[in-house]
Amino acid sequence: MRTMRWTAVAALAVGATLLSGCTDVERALNKGGDTKCSEYLAQDPDDQRMTVTKFIKQQTNTESEPTGTSVDFTMASVQALCSVQANADTPIKNADIAGIFFNK
């Protein structure tokens, strides 16, 4: 009985480690501003927030965390611009008003 408890505890610990590792892997693979609009729009809100946060860090050339308001505003802008881009492969850093009319 005692062995089963330790096995269960060990399994939970390994599972928690693997789950937290996924977040680190996702952060490492996150392309930030180079993420295509089509990829961004397919992401869940947490991944979109992570993508925009990295994008802001790339734009400001800093590793400090941007303010929540800055991330929220940028997410809304990227969402709106990516939703209407003529080319779904436009990176979020290049999404703009002209992209609505021209296939960039």
C-alpha cells in the first residue's frame, strides 16, 4: 500500500514537471512579431498574450515585462488588424491598414 502511494506521488510530480516544461518550450518556440496572422488568430488567448508580450519585448529591445495595459492594447490591435489582412501569412509585426487592401 505504501509503495502505491509513493508511486502515485512520483507520477504526479513527473506530470507537473512535464506540464510546466511545456510552457517553457512554448515560450522558446514563440516567434513573437514573426508569428503569422493566421497562426496568431488560431492561438488561444493565453498563447496570444505570450506572443504579444514577446513581440513587445522585441520591439522595445528589452527583457523587462511590458505593462498589462500595453499587452491588452497591442492584443486588441493585432486581433483587429490580423482579422482583415489580405494575406493571412503577414507577420503580426507587419500587420497594418495597408495590408487590408494590398496582399503584402
